[in-house]
Amino acid sequence: MGESQHRPVQGEHRYEQEVTSPGEHEERQGRSLVTTDHEVIRQWADERGAEPSTVPGSDYGGRPGRLLFDFPGYGGENLEHISWDDWFATFDERELNFLYQEHKKDGSQSNFFQLENPGR
């Protein structure tokens, strides 16, 4: 693992707590979090059984178009599962931030996430 799996979070994040390693967690339930760390994102998805995915036909320049997760039991659009390598290559190439929650305010697990492009 020579290359860093982490780059600085770009943009203004007054309301989100930045997380830089899988051992870090929310300061309080319901807190919005932000990270670029691959292991943090992967652990979050794994805990929810979520698979890295894209929308078929949305690819752009040979890369996945929309980056999503396929959560078990939430059949929405027909998502195409992709490798973590492809997901993260696109995530890093676009310099996205991963905004997410671990828990809702009531303490139940949250599936909330959003991919933010701070340059836009």
C-alpha cells in the first residue's frame, strides 16, 4: 500500500466532522461526517452490505458515470456492480468528498450518503 488512500477534503465543511481513518467515529449520533479515506468509505459500505455500483449506460470517458451503492433490500434502479478499484479510481479522479452519517439522531443505523464535487 504505497499510495495514500487519503487526500485532503476540499471545500467548506462547517457542519461536517472530518473523518480520516476507520477508527474515527461520529462525535454524536446524527452528526454529518465527511471523508476522502478509502478504508473509511469501504468499512461504512461493508457494515451496510452495500456494493459499489453505477447506473448502466452512464459511463463517461471510460469511467463509471454516477457512483452509487446498492443496498440490500432497496431495489430501485437496476444498478451495475463495479469493483472497488473502479469506484475509488473515479472517486479520486473527480476529487469527490464522501458526506455521510453513521447513525440517525435516534441511534439507528443511517444509510445517508452524498458524493460532493467541491469544485463545482
